[in-house]
Amino acid sequence: MSLSKFESMLKTNKVYFFDSSEFEEIIHYYLDNGRHTLAKKAVKLGVEQHPSSILLKLLEVELYIFEEQFDTAEKLLNELEAIEPTNEEVHIQRAAIFSKADKHKEAIESLKTALEFTNDVADVSSLLAMEYLYLDDFDQARMNFAKCLEVDFEDYSSLYNIIYCFDMDEKHQEAVAYLKKYIDVNPYCEVAWHQLGRQYMVLNDHEEALRAFDYAVIIDESFIGGYLEKAKTLEILERYEEAIENYTISLELDDPTAFVFLRMGDCFRNLDQLNKSAEFYKKAVNEDPLLDKAWMSLTDVYYLLEDYSKSLYYIKKVLSIDEFNSVYWRKYGEINIKLSFFEEAIVAFKRCLSLDDKSLEIWLALSDVQYYLGDYSESLNTLIKAKKYFNDAAEIEYRLFGLFLQVGDKDASYMHLKNGLAIDFEFWEVMKELYPGFFKIEEVINIIENFRKEK
């Protein structure tokens, strides 16, 4: 009724009287709903009708802070402190000004003063904890969040923040100990069991993690987070059928997500049910068409199924989402080789190099494709560039032997053959597949036999 009366007054330009508590309710309503212009009008009228109301003036300070009129807010706070120095809200609002100015130590001092006068220890402790978080003082932040839990043992927001502080300090064993103590007092708290499971996961104690997640979902059979974490843990333990069951339960409890479909696809893939895994990867991309991981998983599945045309279709989808990932370009190159699209493979491997993926495999794949196409000089140049990064790679030396021999430079060829034999003698057997005729040349056979005798 007060709200309707106030809004009617604004429309008619009539002035009605409200007591201070009515103004407080009206202002809080507008602030809670983000209607700051109306809140400002209510504050103005409220202060005019009740000039001695400290609470209304504190709400006026709050609006000044929101509008970043810090000097005006500070001036009014000084006046209010002179009238009521023990009013905790004065010190809380001053802390808010300090915090917005990144003066978190000063904000902490103001909040400590507020703590001396307040009856609401939890709220002020929570504000203190947040200021300590700004300073990365996780111990102090954690202790203040713990005070909130002492007031309200089911303040799960503070519980999450306490565990966050342990995480940031990488004190996972301490987090486990804290959660166990909490569970001793509140054993039917699914949130605590869930957080305990997460800590065990970080510590790679997957069996204990699974046990904790089991308790979480037993306590609350509709706890989606518990089923998801349990499923992920079962995946790690290679219990894929059970993981699928838990992911399925999560789908029954909430709207489907691309993440769950992707995980289920991975489980079926690990069970060698490739067609089934493709089915779930497709569901994932239907839910999120920009999820490159799901498109990439489809690429990999059809590659394993030796359906290279479909694999090529899906890798193009991947690259349309992220063209700056060298892993994707590498796969694109591999697929094109399978389809005998060698020019496209060359484009792919060169793109990898331009993206700073200068791994040995990329250089070798590029050189081999160029060699296969008869571009011997290009293949040779590729290997010479690769040698700058991998000076003692037998794979490069044996290829240089073959390429120099191909272009008629026997001296350089045999020098690199000797280099290759010195690095990895047995590898020449592998290289016979690439250069079968060259290893039948008498001079080459003699070089290899001489090395064999020396070994």
C-alpha cells in the first residue's frame, strides 16, 4: 500500500506523508529491484519529511556511493558519525567507499570498528572476508567466513568461500580436515560431501572422492552437481558404464547440456562403441554449435572408423570455429593425406608452422608430402629449416640422406647418412620404407656395414 501510494503521489504531483519506516521499505524495494532513480526520489522526499532520521540519511549515503559521489557521501557520513558514533552502518558505508577506491586496508579497519558495535556479526564478517580476498589474504578471509558459519551453520555460501580460500592457498589436506569436522556436526549436508569429494579429486584420491559423491547424492537424490562429479570420477576410474548411468540421471534432473553429451560420448568411445559415441557428440553440437571440442570428437571418431570424408567435413567445422589452433590444423593435414589431397595437407602443415607449432612431427610430415609430390627442393628446404630446431634428430638426418641423393649430391647424402647412423643406427631399417631403392646401393650398404662393425 505504501508503494502504491508513493507511486500515485509521483504521478499526481500531490505530496503525501509517510513515516520513516515506510520510506525505508520503499527505498529498499527500489534498490533491490535496481530502480535507482525512484529510490533517489524516495530518499529525497524521505529526508525532507524526516530530517533527523539517521537510517534515511544512511540510505542517501548508499545512493551517493552507487553514483560514485564519494566526497558527498563521506561528508554526510562524517555528520552522521558525529551524531551516532556507535552506528555500525556508518562504518560499513565508509568501508564501502574505501573498497571502491581500492583502499582495502582502510576498509578493513572501518569494518573492524563496525564489528565492535554490531549485533549482526555474520554480515560484517562476510564483508571483512571479502576485503581480505581483495588483498589475497586467504587465511584471514577464511577465518572471517568461518565466523559466518558459526552464526548460521547452513550458510553454504560461506562454506564455499572457505573452501575457495583453501584452494587458493593449495591447502587441500587442510580443506579435507575442515570439511570432515563440519560433516561430523552436520552429516546430512550434501554440499559439504560434494566439496569433500572435490578436494579428494585434487589429491588424486579417486576412491575417497567417489565415496563422498555417493553420500552427496544419497542425501539429496536431486543433487545434479553430485551426479556430475560422481560421473567424472567414475570416468577416471575407467568405470564407463557407471559413469554413463550417472550422466543419464543428471539429464533426467535438468535440461540437457552439451557438456554432459560430450562426456557421455567420451565414455562410449572408451568402450569402443564408436557409432554410439558419435550419436552423443552430435547431440552435443546440437546443444552448442560452437563447441569445437565436440566437433573435434566427431572428427576423431570418423577418423577411427576410417570414414575420412566425414572426418574431413567435421574438421572443417572445427576450423570454422577456431582457425588458430595448430592441433586442429595438424588433424586437417592427416585427414587430407588419407584422402590423397596432398596440396591441402601441405597448406595444413605450413599453417601449423605459422602458428608456432614447430614440433618435429610437423616438419617431417610437411617434408614427406613435398617429397611424395616430387618437390625435392622444397622438401630439402623444409628439412634444413627443421634442422635449426632439431640438430640431432635421426629422422631428419636419414631424410636428408635420401633427398641429397635424389638431387645427385652424394657427398652431402652420405655425410647425413653417417650422421643418422651415429645418432640411431637401427632407424635406417625404418627409413627403407621411404627410400627403398637407396638402401640397395652398394656404397650405402658398405657405409652401414662399416658402422655395424664399429658398433
